[in-house]
Amino acid sequence: IDSHAPHTPIKLKFYKYSGDRSGAYLFLPHGPATPLVDMGPPTVLVSEGPLEASVTVGLPFVVHQTVLRGGAPEIQNLVDIGHMDNTEIAMRLSTRIENGDVFYTDLNGLQVF
């Protein structure tokens, strides 16, 4: 990692949406997202090598992994919400970047407003 490169702090939080109207292809939550709290202490694994570095965090409902290869982050989430009735989980990234209403995403995020 280049120590002279600019850094942008990113805050990552998991949120949940509840509602009984959502289904396999529908996202119809009741109200805004609420943060998932009181999850207990996470299990954290940090791995660093010459080609990649990763941080893996184990939470009760998700195994979250961030991998750096060549400076580009890759985020993976293995989610199990089978025990949470009528719940949708969302991962929210927050930064201090001031971009107004401009937001870019890939094909899988086109339904995000």
C-alpha cells in the first residue's frame, strides 16, 4: 500500500428492513432501515501477504470479508438470515465524499434509489 496515497475513511454498517410484503423478487419494507445493534463481540481475522490482504469479520448473521488486491477493495458477505422472519439485510457504506445526488453502481444495484 502506498503510504503517500490519499485516504478516504469509509464506515460500514449493517441495517435491517422489516415487513411482511417482501418476497423472493419484491423489496417492499415497512418504513426506513434500522441499524443492527447488540450483536455481541465479532470474531475478527486479519491476513496480510505480498499479493493480498484481508479482514474477515464474523457476526451472528453474516461473515463479512474485505480483500485488497493491488489496492482495489473487494467486499464479500455470506449472509444467513434464515432465523430472522420477514427481514431484509442491507450493507450501508458512508464516506465524507460530497458528490451531491451522483451515485454510480453496477447492474445488480440498479434498483437502489
